[in-house]
Amino acid sequence: DAKTTQPPSMDCAEGRAANLPCNHSTISGNEYVYWYRQIHSQGPQYIIHGLKNNETNEMASLIITEDRKSSTLILPHATLRDTAVYYCIVRVPYGQNFVFGPGTRLSVLP
Amino acid sequence: NAGVTQTPKFQVLKTGQSMTLQCAQDMNHEYMSWYRQDPGMGLRLIHYSVGAGITDQGEVPNGYNVSRSTTEDFPLRLLSAAPSQTSVYFCASSYSRGRAHSYEQYFGPGTRLTVT
């Protein structure tokens, strides 16, 4: 599975959009991009995933560049409850294991 | 559905003691796994199982044993606890190959283990 690079921390004002970048320049053609988050000390929670098209669900939007070497997770209206560590992971769709790096610690500020 | 449950929530062990961390899921998922998370770090895979009777090692398997006698349960055994095993342990489950796109792993609440 390809490796990813994320900034260690970011701040965002409450109510504004939070844009979390991820670099995955060695991604293979059959690898998907997944995003999870971990709030405080809870177990990680699935957010969204995509292959090459932009994706949106009730939690977030995922924008993948045309060359698929990077992506951005967008939380459109961040709230204090979105303060968490966000993990970007790339893997094949039927792969068994997720490899969690250190992620990005997002702090949503009042 | 209760999802993924883990017991105990907290545990303190002395060096050399053994114990079993329990994990159960009621979603009929084939795939289950154990991760550990040290302070400020991401999760590291200890062991995983693709179905009852089948287990395999992950990134950091030393000092841990697993077995999978049923689909629902996947206990993690610490054979002889060491201070380096102080960590938070998470169990997870998901569908496996051929059943569905296994994009979502469901995680338990974690067990916080301290070894003194």
C-alpha cells in the first residue's frame, strides 16, 4: 500500500470550512483513498473514501487531483466536535489492513 | 447491534503477568483485527483474522497471541506483560474479500492497558 504524507496539525475557526491535505504521490492505479478520524481517545471512525472522482457524503467531501497524487478532505462547516486526528490512508479495495500514520490533528477553535 | 465491544476498558498489570483482552462483534464480519496505539502515534496492527480458524501476524505481533474459534470473538492474549506493552488496544472488524468492498472498519472503544 502507498504511503501518505499529512501535516501534523491544523487549526480552523468554528463554522468555517476545514481543508485537510494529503499527499500520496506513489499511489497505484487500483488503490483507493480513505479518510478516518479519531476523536479524543475513541476508536477511529470512517469518514469517506474515493478512487478518482470527487465524493461527498453527509460528513465531508473528498477532492482527488486528476493525477491522483494528492487529495483534500473538506469539512464544510467545522464544529468544535470535529476536533480530532484525521488519517489519510491509501490501499487496495479488498486489502485487509489499514495502515494508520500519525495523521493531522485538527483543532476547531471557537 | 452493539457493534464492536471490548472488555475490560482499563487494566493494570504487573510485569510478567498474563491476561486476555476480549473483543466481540455482532455484525457477522469475517475480518477482525487488533491494533495498539502508543501516545502521539498512529495505530499499529498486531494480529488479524480473515475468518474463524484463520489468523495472521501484523506489524507488531511479538508478545501477543490470538485465536479465532468463532466469527464473533477475537481475543488477544498477552503472554508475559512488559512495560513496553503499555498502550491503548483497539479491536476492529469489517467485511472481507468477496463479500463487499471492505472500506469501512468498525472499531471498538479500546482497552487502556498499563504494565508496571
